[in-house]
Amino acid sequence: MKLLWTIMIVLILLLQARLWIGEGSFAQVWALEHSIAEQRAENSELAARNDRLYAEVRNLRNEQSAVEERARMNLGLIREDETFFLVVDK
């Protein structure tokens, strides 16, 4: 009878060990869920950035004034009848 109890206890301990520290354990599942949540957050940030870039591309393709505005801000575009003043801070 003692041998049967000993075998049962060993089997229960082996099953518990696999449950807590083996492959597919609670700790591994928790770590995977945590990494999935981080990846989803990063994906949502990147999706928002992509949406902004797509909107900017659509705007630049459809409106000539948007292209002109970008050229004025980034490249210093000046029309023929305009005067450019550069104000320098001390």
C-alpha cells in the first residue's frame, strides 16, 4: 500500500512540475501573453504612423498647394514677385 501511495505522489509531483516549470507552463504562457501585448501596442503605434503618412501622401498627390507648402517650409522656395527676409536671433 505504501508503494502505491509513493508512486501516486511521485506522479502528482511530476505532473505539477510540468505544469509550473515545463514547456507550456503558466510562467511561459504569461511571458508569451506579455510579449503579445507589447507587440500589439507597438503595432498600433506603427499603424497610426502609417495612417498619418498615407494621409500626407494623398494630400501631396491631390493638391498642388500642399507640394508648394512643403517646398516653402523645407526647401525655402520663393516666388518671383516675393521678397525673402531672414531674421536672425542673437
